[in-house]
Amino acid sequence: MTVPAVRITLVSRPGCHLCDDARSVIAKVAAELGVGWEERDIDQSADDLARYSEMVPVTFVDGVQHDFWRVSEDRLRSALRQPFHDP
């Protein structure tokens, strides 16, 4: 069994209701399209905290910032239908 390549990264914060919503959308779309995803706690990275503190949750596709605050299922699906590119 091969593990799908991680294409989505969610930068989140514990206790964040928007992060919970984003996580649900990402999990659903990733499962539908067979892509991997990961989650990073913004409070564990000084760089993330400095860059994205007011924007959580922040979503990246293939290492490129895709969305913040809200995740659109349709926009995420569309981005994931594009070939993988290395930023």
C-alpha cells in the first residue's frame, strides 16, 4: 500500500473553530481525490506565527498558499486537479 503524496498543508491553532471547519473540508476533499494532507500547529513555529498569526487557518496546496480563514471545497478541488508542482 502506498501513501498518497502530501499536497495539502493546513496551518491551524488548537481551539480554533474555523480550523475545525477547514480540517473537515480538507479531509473530505483529500479523501475524495486520494491526496495526502498534513496539519501544522502555528504555535509550534515562530516563522508560521510571524507570517500567519492573523490568518489561521491557512491552507497550502503543493507548498503555495491557497486560502486563509475559510476553505472552499470547489476551489480546493480545482487546485488539486492541477498537476503537482514543486514550488
